[in-house]
Amino acid sequence: MQSGREFPSGMEDRTDSPGAVASPDEYVYCIWVVPAYSSDIELRYRRFTDWALSHEEDFEKMRLPTAPHVTLARGIHLKADQSFTSVLRHIASKKASPMDIKFGNVALGNTYFDRVYIQIARTPALDELQQAAYELVNEDHSTESVEPYMPLVYANSVKGYWGTSDPFSTLSCISDVKWENPSFLELVQVNLKTHQGTICDRLQLS
């Protein structure tokens, strides 16, 4: 079933999917925090997306996130008896602090999934959600916890200089933007070979 949202050309619509059936060696899961659909954050990101799609040659094997989001946990495997809904409900139940996200600078990362990103400061709510996420994972396959961040571009490398472009300037001053609620917690399945992500389930955070 389609989510009913519209995205700029080149962005994938998100779907309510039970997740792809594949070997655990072929995929991992991520936990995202997504802002309100009509927020200023998403409007700024849409503007940036239009620019990025016209500068694809500046990035090696570039892909764009399906929507602006904060990556809270990544590279995790769920346990055999965990359903998508139960995972999200458990994580959400551990949030005791008000949702507050503070943005930092635009930066370059060292991996495909954080090649270009916005730094996110740790807040009590993010710490509570992240700790709950890693409590649930299969410890035999989980990776170390990551600093929360908002990915802008997925790519193998950056080949061009883009730091002074107008859309990036707009995102660089995002620290002045207030995070708008409601927020949504999403469980995302990522194929390790294709880097394709599938939204498995979502839950609104109170």
C-alpha cells in the first residue's frame, strides 16, 4: 500500500512493506527518526534534492535518502522472534524526554551511508531511543552504536566541490530550524549488496 506522499523527481516513495524475504547475511536494519511531513526541514531537503539530482556527476554512485531523517541505529540484526511492530513499540516506550533534535554542521563521512551528512547533537530523547534500539538487536551481529546523523547523500566518494552551492548553504544554517513534531520512528531494512532500503514499519512518537 502506498504511503500517499509525493516526492520530488528521483526520490522513491516509501511503502508500508512487511520487509523483503532474504538471508540475514544479505541485509541489516536501521532505525530512523523522521520529522513531521510538512516541516521546514523536509522543505529544505526537497530543495537540496533538486540540486543534487542535477549534480550527480559530482558523486560516485550517488543515491539519495527517501526523505530527511536522523539515523539512530544501523547495521543491526533483529532476533528471530521479533516483529517489526514490537521492535518499534519497545523503542518508543523507552522515550521519557521530549523529542528535541539539535542540528550541527554539514560534514563528509567515511562510509557510503554517511558520505555527506548533517551532524546531530545528542539529546536525552535520542539517547533513550538509541539505547532501546541496541538493547533489542542480535548481539552476535550488531555493530557499535553510531552518533546520530542526518544523511544527505549516499555515495562511494565525492568527486566535485559543492560547499558553496546555494542548497547546501540553506542546509548549513539548519541549526536555526526547530524540530517539528509529530516525529515518526521507522524500521528500515537495507540490502548490503544494492544499498536499497525498504521501510518495514513506522510508529508515531508522542
